[in-house]
Amino acid sequence: MRKRAFVGISTLLAAAMITGCGMTSGSGSATTASSGAAQADSTSGGESDSTLDIILVGTESDAYVPGYKKIMDDFSANNEYGVTVNYQFISNSDYKTKITTLMASDSEPDIIFTWELGYLENFVNGNKIVDLQPYLDADKDWADSFNAGTLEQLTYNGDVYGIPTQSSMAVMYYNTDIFDQYGLSVPTTYDEYLQVCETLKSNGVTPVALASTADDAWLVSQYIQQLANGITGDGLYNSLKDGTGKWNDDAFVQAGQLLQAEIDAGNFEDGFTGVSGDEARQLFMDGKTAMYFNGSWEISNVASDNSSIKDHVSCFTMPSKDPQYADISVGSVDSSYAVTKNCTNVDAAVALLKYWTNSENAQMLLYDYGRTPATNCELDESKLNALNATFLTVLSEQKALTPWFDRMDTDMGNEFNNESVAISNGDDPQEAFDSLQAYYESK
């Protein structure tokens, strides 16, 4: 085996994500399971040193869920603390409401799924989360295993409060058979991308599957964010993060106008503003659209046995409107976990996170489920499927990553998502972003 791509990713994270910094897929009802003993109440964290209760984002329809279950079941079967992991999966659209309710009632479980930056910071400031820095300081090998720049996204006042298990980035998936059928190449400029869409439409093919419902608002907002990156680079993101930027910056307005022009041109599926994330994915997996804009976490779904195009799918990054801002994409660390103050066996909880992020499990999640590690591990290229290999190459080529806005600032990010949905439904982009800036100034 030899190390593949992760040196480039480490450099990228260190250079880009520290200056700035979604989403895990899944929708539907919660799925509850346990290993070993009968399922305990997953919202009553810390009841016993013999159990660890954890909530995660995902549903049974997500192809990566068996890999996560395997890690937790294997840990339950063989750990020095004699603990059993009780786990519950919550849909992405329901998770934020669920965890906020649990935190407010002081009934959060031992370990929680979390996003980074401003999202976790709210719980850290509320004294709800355990400081993991002493554990990382005591195990230098574990601390050093993370790619440069990843732990910084979960660091507050110099201490780490969450552990990332994945790296992710927004990408455009495409059906290679459809591209080949019409002699299409991967576009390298935004004009080329629009021309690809025109060629597809002229042949009766819907170009792109995209969702823009209220529950999946982040999907259309990441499209606008990606367009804005291609107009002005990562400077806008960084200025918003440090408080010097404006939420009605002209790049956002232009991005909203580009989205509306694409809608008017028919680049997305009919009625896409009423299409959920799951439905958009299924359209692509059934071969009904040529492309699908989402995140790298979807690799395990679009390349699964449930996908009719599993052997004919690849990916690229959305081309930039301004060529000088090529390869500046929406992306960050992902699938992070934090230990709550309710946990009565923190040593066991940290042991589970160490086990989750060890080299063997990182490789398993990548090879079998397309989950790109947040750690720097040796990879066997012969075990990578074609889509995984392409994504790792695409990721390593990025000059900078801008994390999703609802991770940087939960409140403003959610408002950005809502305004993006409004724009997709026809609201004037200038007025929408002026309203967003006014909201920011009123806080």
C-alpha cells in the first residue's frame, strides 16, 4: 500500500480551512438499534457506566449506515470497559430540532453527532461538552493522525471539543454513459457547463437533479455558495467569518441571479423546488438526470447496488464563473462527534472515538462506503472504486474549501439557507440578500 492523495488534502486543510471553514445525507424517520443488550433509552445519557448512548445522522436508506453499525457493534463486543453502545440514527432534517430539544432539557446522550465551528461552539459555550484536549495530549499518535487543519475546526479557546471522522466536499456527480452518448466532456468553465446543459436538453435529457425544499434548504444554498465561490473566491467566506463582510455582497446577488437563469433555462428537474433531497438522488440513480449536485457523502449511495448507474458515475467540481477562482469549493470536515457532560464514562466514550478513527476503520469506511477519512492513513489504491479514486483526486486539487454557512454561524447559516430557497422560488436576489444583511445587523 502507499499513501494516496492525503498529503495534498492535509496541505489544503491547513492553508484554507483554518482561515475559514451540509451535510450528512439522510431523511425520514429515526432508526434505533443497539448492540448486545436490549435497546436503552437513547435520550437518557449517562444512566450507567455499562452503556454508551450515541445519536448519529442517517437512516436505513443510507448506504454507509451498516459500516457505522459495524464499528459500534465491534467495539461493544471487545472493549476493556465492558460497555455496550446503544445507537440511534436521526434523519438530517430532524436532527437539529432533536438535539436542541435534548440539550434544552439536559437529557442529551453520552455522545452526539455534531457539525464544527459555530454549531458546536454553541454547546461548548453552554458547558454541555467535554474538553477532549487532555486525551489528545495524552495520546500523541492519535492527535497526529488527523489531517492538518481538521481538529482546528473543532477547537475553541485552544482546546479540542469534537472528533471528525470524515472529510467532505460538494461535487457534481455525472452519468458517464449519458455524457459518452452525447459526446460530452467534463466542463472546466461555467460557460462550458451551461453548454453541456443545453446539449442535454436538446436531446431530451434533464441536466441536473437538485433539491430546494424547506427541509433540504442547504442543498440549494450550497449551490448558490458554490456559484459565489466561483465569482469571488474564498475571500467573501473569510470576511463573513471575521465579521467584515456583508451578507448582501454582490457575489451572492450574482450567484442568485445565475441560479434563477438556470431555473428559467430548465437546467433542473421539473418542480425541483418541491423535490426532496432523497427524491433528487433517486432521479439521478435511476438514470433520469445526467448530473446531481450534492456532497461526497453521497458516494456510498450513488455507487451502491441500489443504483442503476453504480458502474457509470463519476464526479467533478462545479466550474467557476471567473477562471481565477477555479477549484475553490464548498467543503469541510464532517461526521464529527462530541462527548457530553452527561457522560459518566468519558474514558470509554473517548476509546470509542479512537477506535472509530483508527487506520483499519478509516480504510474500511473509505473502501466499502466511500467515506473520506479525516485522518492521514495508508491506502491501497487497488481497493478504491473508480468514483472514490476520482473524488480523492478532485479533492486533492482544490485550492481552498469554504465550509457550509450553517456550520460557521448556525443562525445566519439557517437564514442564508431560507433565503436561498426563496430565491429558487422566484424572490429577487438583491432583495433577499438585503433582507439577510438587515437581519444580521438587527441581531
